[in-house]
Amino acid sequence: WQVKQISQQGPRLTLDLTHSDSPHHLERINKAMAVLHRDAPAHIEHIELRHHAAGDVLAIEPIERQTWLEPQIQPSRTQEPSPPLKPHYPPAHSTNAAAAADTLLTQTPTRQIQPGIQFSQSLGGPDAFLLYQIGLTLDYQQPLPLNTQLHASLNVGLINNYDNFKYTAPSNLPRVRTYIREYTTTARVTLPRLYLSRASRLSTGWTAAVYGGYLEEMYAGLGAEALYRTPGSPWAFGVDVNQVQQRDFAQNLSLRDYKTATGHASLYWQTPWQDVQVTLQAGRYLAKDWGSTLRVSRSFSNGSTMGAFATKTNVSAAQFGEGSFNKGVFWTIPFDAFMTRSSRSQAQFTWVPLTRDGGAQLNRPAQLIQTTQMLDPRTYTQTPARKPNENRIPDDRD
């Protein structure tokens, strides 16, 4: 989490936060409260956490200091779970600081630089059961005026066996995804992304975003998205439109000749059954085919998600080629689940039995369903898996 501002009004301390849409949210709050209780003056009785995204406050969490403290200092024999946190979702642009509040700290947004390791793979191909690439990544994000962000990523390939990838499947469609070998092996140092984006909350329900630049490894262009999502609702609806052009195989600043317009209308439904989410998208795909995609996933209480998708377009099975239609499975795991420090990142895995050109979607870098994650009440239900010792009664714990 990044602190944007700290202000005080009588016994109330208010923290304005950014980049706080993280997994295991309640655990983060306990860590933040531990620091605030240690450092805040004794007369501070109320803590208010305000979470910013898309240029506005999406959620406010009021916390009574004494209520939070009591279970922390009671013996384990009598310790009881803290009462559930009840966030408040303010109307759009209604949370300007009160004139009587004293600003204690103001911080301008700072750049973020995050190194990492990239692992990509293809399973079950005709040339080898496993094709893989391992590399180093460097992600960069720079805040700019007018709530605009500059995003860039650099990738340095270390080892791979994609030289074994000899088979180029025949395609009766524009090659929008089947040039994967060329994009993987042409250059060792690549620039997967370099783009500008801006997201703004237009009203309590509507949020919009625009973005442009080198949006993913294979495509550059311009795009926009609008999303309707009311706080706490299981439903959301969005529309995105994009004009893109295929990038050079070296993933530098050059472009190829292929251009297309693509976009979808998306319906999101958080079902009442077992945290299952259904997403239905309909629109135009990268190969200029029209159709729809159905995604069904389940989120678990530790923040992990597993799901599957299938896409059917107006391309016939014969024209699509082997596989008949696009499909796959995916899962995500928060880094918090297996790291010793907090992280907002997730390990993401997707397996598609066969990469074909039909039903291929643009990997849009800015997706408002994620930007507005703080409007989802499930944020407050995800917790880390309990340690073995925590499954024992308090008197038997080590």
C-alpha cells in the first residue's frame, strides 16, 4: 500500500491510500493498524482508511482503535474473532477533505520499479511435450499529471528451448497468434509493453479508461473501456473498443502491416454458489471473426482462482483448424501464499491445448473490473490459509 495523505480532525486519523487492492486484505489492515497503534498519539480513537482508484475514493473503512486492540492483547484462551469490518462505499467524488482537518503528511505519487522472473511454457505440442522460456523482467510505472500512468516492461530471455519449435500449423485465418515462435525466438531483449493509461470514475456506477501504446507482446494501438459496477453488486457490465496493429517479431518499436479493430461487450456475474463467477463476452476478435467467450471460475478463500473458458465464433471448425474452437483453463495464486513478505502480484497460469488464430482476444493491459476491485465485498473474505498450529485449540498451541 502507498500512503497518499494523512490528516487529523480531533480524535480521528484519516489515511488516503493507493495501490491497496491487494490479496488477503484483512491481514493487511491488521498490519497497518499495528503500525498506527504504535505511532499514533494516545488521543486518536478512530482510524479511517480511504482506498483510492480511478481518481476517486472507492471504499472507506472506519476502524475503532480500542475495538481493534482488545483481541490483540487478550490471552489466547479468551481470544475471539474480531467483528467483521464493514466498509462504506461513498458516492462518486463526495470525499473531499473537510476544511477543519489538519494535513499531517502529503506524498506525491512515486514511480514503481519491480524486478521479477518470467516463465512461459507451451505443453503438448508436436515438437516437444514442454516448450519453455525463462527470463528476467523489469516493470516500471510512473504517475503523470491528470491521473495518467506510464507503464513499461523490459524482458531479458535467459534460457529457452523454443528452437525445437519447428511446426507451423496451417491457418486459413490471419496469423494473429500462431507467430508465437517468431515472437519468442527473434530477440533476447524485448519491450513487451510501453503505454499510457488513464482511468476515471465518472459517477458512482460508471468508470472509464483510455490507453494507448505497445499494449502487449504482439499488438500496439489505442483502446477505451467503460464499466458499470455499483458497490456490492454481484453484476457488472462493460464495453471495450480497440484499434490495433501487429508488432514486429523483435518486440521493439517497429510494426507489421496487419491492422484490425477488436472489442467486446462483457457481462460479469458473481453467482451465489461457492464463489463461482461467470463472465460472458461477445464481440469481434483479432482475426476479424465475430463470436462470444464464456468464462467460469471459482475463487477460494485464500485468494486463489481456478477456471476454464471456451470461445466460439463464426469461423467454422474446418476453417479454425485442429481443435475446432478456442478453449483453455487458467488459475492464479497470490504470491502472499508462498512468500515471507507482502506482495500485490499473482502467479498466473493459462493452458490452451492448441494455439490457433480463431477466437483470439487482445490482452488488454488496463481492465476496469480489476481497477474497481475494492467495490467487491469478497475483498473482505479472503484470508491466508491457516498455519497448522492455528488449527489446534489455544491451550495446545506451541
